[in-house]
Amino acid sequence: MRLATLKALVAAIEEGSLRGAARRTNASQPALSKMIRELELELAVPLLVRTSRGVLPTAQGRVLYEHAVKVARELSTATDTIQQLGGHMVGQLHVAAVPFAVMLLIPETVRTFGQAFPDIRLRISEELYIAQLQRLRAGEVDLMIGGIPDNLSRGEFTIERLTHTSMVPTARKGSPWLQARTMADLLAAKWVYTGPDAESGYARQWYEANGLPAPRVGAVVNSTLALLSLAAMSDCVALMPLQIALHPLVQEHLGVIPVLEQGLPLEVGAIVRSGSAMTPVIRHFISHLHRAAHQLDRAVEDTTVSPASR
């Protein structure tokens, strides 16, 4: 089984046609079709279904495709790592980050890291925690930045703690909910939950940690834009990191509700798979993350939030 043949199959499945795959691999269509036929003969199973609109993978083709993508990714990583160990900092780095990191850590990290290593191609994906973990396990991202849950397997992952935050309740400017003084006062409000469902939302965790029932669900979202939009333009209440709530762009539209209870504490860290190689590029990127986190912590320490402003 040759790597070129596997690449032909991957291209055919991703392009959805043999013609598109031939263009992508710089091969003639007959040559590409022959490679895939040879692969089917070698495995004694059909890998593609030909239709009038193109090609689709069979169940066997999908399995081989998923493994072929991993092989290609691992080979590319190995090639890049070998060059990096020789001092030639090239390659790419795919980082998945939660909204907190995207807004407050990634910009400064990308600035300083990009200056130091201009030949490294960065890809940043905003992901919620559950989606991040799945992609990290599958090897689809090299590094994730997000909250560190208590139940995270230390044997499966390596964790670099970066900073911490407090998740605080917010509401739009002018909202009557800004007059609330306790968590119990907000039980009647509709809340914006972040996550795959209401069962795993931070709002539920916060209330249950304080011995209270989970607040009402107004909406469940999976992006920062949706969270900010609903919180700023509706009567919903939303829990978000204090540093984001105090960001100048956010403060124009949202206020922190000054409840007596402490916000939900959350540690934020960089997480990589324990079984994967800690490449020089990942090590350098984490170093720049630490620098950005230190600047963020100093900025927060210098910021005094009075009850009136909250």
C-alpha cells in the first residue's frame, strides 16, 4: 500500500469526484482511477461508489480514509519536527481555543510568536471545550487552550496551567437584572448556556455548587458571538469570564451583575496529548502563551472594579 495511492483515495473522497481529485494531485484521471482500483484489488473490497454526480466512500472506504488522513498528518508532523530539531522552524500548528483564549490570550501570543517564527503557519479554531477535546484526541489539532476540568485524565493529556478566571453573571446595559444582589434573585431570569446542552453549562455548575437549582434556560449556544449577541440584545443573563466582561468592547453593551456570591472559578491551560511528541514549535508556542497570560494577569491586578461599575 503506497502513500501516493492513499493520497489519491483521500483526494477522491474529499473532492467528491475523480476529476477533482486528479486536478488536486496533478495526475491524469485515468492514472488516478487506476491507483484506486489497485487499492481495491489489494484489499479485496470496494472503496468508492461511482454515481452520476461523482464518487462516495463505501463503509470500508471511509475507514481507510480516516486512517489515511491520520497517516498523512503524522508524516507531515514528523517531517516538520525533524526540521525543527535541526533549527529550521517551519511547518504548521493547529490550535483550538475557547472564546476566553481567543479574545484575551491568542492575539498577543500570535503577535509575539509570529515575530519570532514567521515561517510557522498558524491555524486558530474557536471551539467549545467538548469539541476541543474530541479533536485533540483524534489528532486533528496539535494543542487546545481552555478550562481545565477536575475529571480530565492526567495520563491521557499533558497540561500547562496558564491563568485563571472567574465566571460572573452579566446582563445588557439597562437590564433590570443588573439590580439583582444574590444568585437567588436571578433564578427567574432566562440564561444563555454555553455548551452542547444545558446539562453541561457553566451556569448550572455555578448554581449547583452553591446549593441552588439550575436557572432557567433561555438559549443554548456554541459560539462567543452568539453568547455576546444574546446577552447584549435580549433580557437573558449570561455567565462569562470576568476579563471578557471587563473588555472595553464588551463593557459598552454589558454590565456585571454585582451578586454577593463569588463567581465560578475556572483555571485555563494549554493541553496536548501525552502520547504525542511535544514538538519544538508547540513548546515555543506555549512559552509565548505563558507570556501573554502573565500580561493578562498583571492587567487584571491593575484593574479595580467598584460595586457601582459592576
